[in-house]
Amino acid sequence: MSDLYHDLSPTAQAAYAELFDVVRAHDLHRSASDLNGSFASKVVKGRKYWYFQFRDIDGGVRQIYVGPDSEGLQALIAQAGSQPARGIVPLAKSAVALGCARVIPAHFRIIRRLAEYGFFSAGGVLVGTHAFLAMSNMLGVSWSDSTGTQEGDFAHPGRNISIALPSNIRIDVHAAIESLAMGLLPISSFGGKAGATYINPSRPDFRVDFLTMLHRGGGKPVVIPNLNIALQPLKFMEFSMEHPVQTVVFCDEGAVTVNAPIPARYAVHKLIVWGEREKSFRTKSSKDLRQAAALISYFARHQPDELVQAWLDMVARGKGWEKRVRSGLQALVRAYPDKPEFASLEAESG
């Protein structure tokens, strides 16, 4: 228990767990029933991942990312195609009613449409506040400060795909956004391609950003032909995107499987983001500290080893990384002087 979060009821936690299993089972059943193929695994950087492999109408072999290996996923794979999944909408409504975090319907429709177009199957990762909300359900808690946002941030590994996705996957993200008919237009373009940010001119506070890791080419948008979109590179983004986990986002209209950063890594990433911002923008980044505070408070109490592992990975990446993340941690200690776990992390990492 913490004033930064509180535990969801056992009933709410069970509702989320059931929803998660049913949505993944639905995805696997649809793949196995509609496509003639098979499941296969790959080991990437010491971790095992599952894919559904099939032959497309053009004769080429395609793969759909299923998720990181686990006993639960193996059980779902064994059952895939045997029987249709239970109704998702009633389970989503039940989880919302019991106190699980939901996304607003307008944002859910965008996320669902991107999933339908295969964005997450191709390695896309949900980041930002929507991922933060999804993590609360994953961890069985409710954030005390669940500040809403009108932004939908999506990140994709771009050219440096770390989960061994085939290079011949083709997904039209721009067409997915256009098909929603929600008035979202690209506000920037690069080389004639769709821009990295979409905005509704009548609602400028509602935007969708497509991000990726910073490459040697600098901070200019990077065109990814296989996605038909330009992605905005951000420094340090790769830290959150390594070894993503699966979760579901939902509202009363349904639920969809997405990839999200590992929560402990996301927490440490928020600290380095704060440390990277120029001082004039740090007031705006108070959300980064609040999210880091909630997650670090949780992991310090429940899974401290995961937090330490994420921290050590961060500081081992170079002096620039270490300087910025320590700056973020010091800001966290100043902002929450009554939280001994933050001061303890600073002392242990010193």
C-alpha cells in the first residue's frame, strides 16, 4: 500500500487476468482458424519469443508476433483454433466496473485499428500515459495520480528491430489512421511520406505521435517504407523498447492486445527523460516524475530486484546515460522527500 497507488481488489485483479487470457486466446484462435500456418519460436538475446508463421497469397512467408514465452502462452498456443474465445466486451465492461484502468473510447478506437492493421504484430510498442495506465492493471494496482492525456504515443523499433521480425512485413499505418475518419491529419511530412505526428485541426490537444529510436542520422524523421510512415527519433527510446511485454488495453467497447515496455524499465526510462529535458521544459515533464515515482514505489516494495536490474542496465550504457538518469533520480528525491525508498535507491546507486 502506498499513497502513490493502492491495490486493486482480488476480484478486479481476477477480472483483468481473465480478460487478458481471453483476448490473447481470441487473437491466437483467429490466426490458427483463418490462416494455414503454424506456431514457431525464436531465441533472441537469450529470450524466447513465439510467432505464427504462414504463407501469404503471394507465396511469401509471413510471421505474426505472438509474444514472449511463458507457460500461459504455451497453454494458449496448444488450444489455439480448437474453440472460439468467450465474448470480450462483457469481460471488458466487468473489469472497468470493478476498478481496472480503462482508456477513453476515442483513444481505444485508434489503438484497436492499429492492432487490426498489424502494427503491434510487427513490433509496435504502446508508450506514454496509455502504457502507464495499462501497467497498473498488469501489476494489480490503481495509480493515485492517473492524470489523463489527449495524446496517443506509439513507438516502433524502426530499422533496429530487436525481436527478429522479418523485414518483408508490410503495414500501412497511414491508411489505418485515415480509415478511422476521425479527422486526424499528418502535421509534418518527410520525403513525401506521412508525418510522424497526427493531429485533429479542430482538437489540437488530441494527437498521435509515432516514435522510434535515435539513429546515427540525427533527429530528423525516419521513413520506414514497410510501415508507410515517418517516425520521430527520440534519444534513449531503445531502453524502453527492449524485450516488450504484452498487455491489453480496453474500455466498454472491447479490448485489444498490445506491446508495452517492461514496467521497471519504463520507470527508469522516465528518469532519464527528465534528466535529458532542458530546464525550461522540466515543468512540463513533471508527469514523467509522477509516473516514475508510482512505479518505483511499487517495485521497491514488491519486486526490488527488477528495479535494480533496470537501473544497472541503464547506468552501464555510458556516462551520458548515467549523468541524466542520476539527475532524474535526484529530482525524484527532492520531489518526494517523504519516500525513503527513493532516497534508498539514490544511496544504493551512489
